[in-house]
Amino acid sequence: MSEGHDPSLDTLLDLDGEVLVVDPKGSHWVRFVVTRVPASPEKPHGLDYSLTLHGPSGERLVGFDNAHPADRGRRGEPLDHRHRLRTVRPYDYADAATLLADFWQAVDTVLKERGVIP
């Protein structure tokens, strides 16, 4: 295994294209879009990703991504960020496992706040 290899990256990449229903009534769902890209100052981990939770009418409730153009910061800075309802905050990408854990924690929090799950 090479130094700096993220063993959880394969798990994240395998989720690309997956859409999963996350509540008993089938009204909330998550979508994963994850592709390898050349490493750059904006995407130093070599990924273009978007992990999103959607509500009954398709609205995005939670999102973790790095898909926006450089207007999110000075050119050359990583573009990782998270959306929660209408707010956008920077996200400090550590590795794929942490990204997945942080995403699922945010999904769980929103579903509980909305009374979808206990």
C-alpha cells in the first residue's frame, strides 16, 4: 500500500450513481456522485463529489460537495463545502471514510429534526 493511500476511497467511489431511500415512507433519499479527477489545488484529493439528501419534493436538504467553481474562495483553494438547508459552509476533507461518516451524521440529524426517524 502506498503512503497516503486512503483505503476507504474505493468504498466512496463504489457509491457513484447510487440512490438510496432512507426512510420507511420512501419520501427522503440520498444520491452519490463521485468521480476521480486529476489532483489540483482546488481538488487536492483527486475527487469530484456530491453527496446529497433530498426531501419529498426533491429539494436538497443536506449536501457535501466540491462541485462549485472557484467563486467559493480564492482561486487555488480547495472547494470542499457542505450545504444544510440554505446555508453553505466550508468542509475540511480529511479522507473518504470521514466524509461518509460526516454525511451520514448530517443526514441522521436532519431526518430526526424533521420527525422522519426517531
